[in-house]
Amino acid sequence: MTKLGIIGAMELEVESLISAMGDKTCRTVAGSGFYEGTLEGLPVVVVRCGVGKVNAALCAQILIDRFSITHLVNTGVAGSLNAKLDIGDLVISTDAMYHDFTVEQLGYAPGQVPGMDVLAFPADEALSNLAFAAAEAVNPGHTHRGRVATGDQFVAEKGKKEAIIAATGAVCTEMEGGAIAQTAYRNGIPFAILRAISDKADDSAEMDYPTFEAIAARHCAQVTSLLAKRLC
Ligand code: ADE
């Protein structure tokens, strides 16, 4: 039976999902509340992990170890790295990698984690297809697929944005997806990342992010609910 783990970094990204859940209980582990119940009839566990890679990875592992989830989705906002992706648009990951993981001095490619057999952690195709269809239903004509670049940085500068694009070929950047992807990959759990664009990760990002964060987060929550419905 499918049991979906849903991770968002911030309150805004999970609050409407948690309020929409039925039969819910909450258990606190490592300082985060894990809400277990149903969403659109599907067994789910929703957690706000906090910002950044460590918070994201530890909550993903807790979902796997203590809540026995079978599938994992990361939902939230992201900065656009591609001119085709406008504010409010949706991105479903093909894969995810780090833009701030650097062991190049020892001969590794930018982003490569030593010991891992992939540079970018691949998303599950079936789950991604379902997420894409749900995103298209919520925001027709504004859903894209592509690589997600993750790092412990809010990207708000044109030069930095261009360097990330050159190193990763990603279409959007955020601060948790890659760590969730790596955790899922190491545990053999199918995952997908679903992000809504809140800013363009350039010099306008500091202004745009606070303005569009709530709209983008709402889009994500709508898509996640529809995905849960279709996974039943
Ligand atoms: N999440 C939303 N926008 C972002 C940005 N510009 N950089 C990193 N994470 C983000």
C-alpha cells in the first residue's frame, strides 16, 4: 500500500496540507512535527523540515525509518534558472544535484559526491509523470520538467545564477531537494520534487521572493493534494 511522505521546508509550504488532512496525529522527532493521517484518502506523513540540506536529509530518513513511507515528495518554492520558467510556473524534477558540493581539487566533477555512483539523483518516472499531470491540471501550460540544483544558499545574484546553470544545467534552484533525493536514492525509495517558481534567482530575487512566495506555495499545495488523490 502506498504511504506518501511529503516534505516542505517552511510553514507556508505545508500548513494548508496539514489542515486538509484527516485522522491526523502528530509526533515530534528531532524538533520537527510529523503529521500522520490521510490526504484526499491517501495515507500520508507531512513534515516541515526547516531550511537547508541537513534538515531535509534528516527528516527524509526519519520518514523512511520511523514512518515506513513508500514514496517521497518534496514540495515548495524555487528560484528560476531558465528564461522559460516564470514566477508561478511549476517544475517537476527529472533529477537533482548539488551546486555547492565541491571536491574538484581531487578530480571529481562539480557537484559529484564521492562514493555515489551518480552525479544527479534520478526522480522516479512513474511518480514524476503523475506529478506532472497533476501540475498541468492546476496550472495548464505552465509546468516544466528538468533538473533541480540544490545548495545551502539563497541565490540572488546574476553571476552566481549563471555559474550554477553552467555547472549543473538545472532549471531551478532551491535548498532541500537534492538532499531529499540523495536520501531517497540511498534507501531505494521513489521520489519526486515539485516546486513552484517564486523568483528568478538574480538581483530581483530579494524583492520578488517575499511578494510571490505565498502564491507559489499555494500552487504547490494544490498540486500535492491532487497528486495524493491520484495515488489512491
Ligand atoms: N527558494 C526560492 N527561491 C530561491 C532562491 N533564489 N535560491 C535558493 N532557494 C530558493
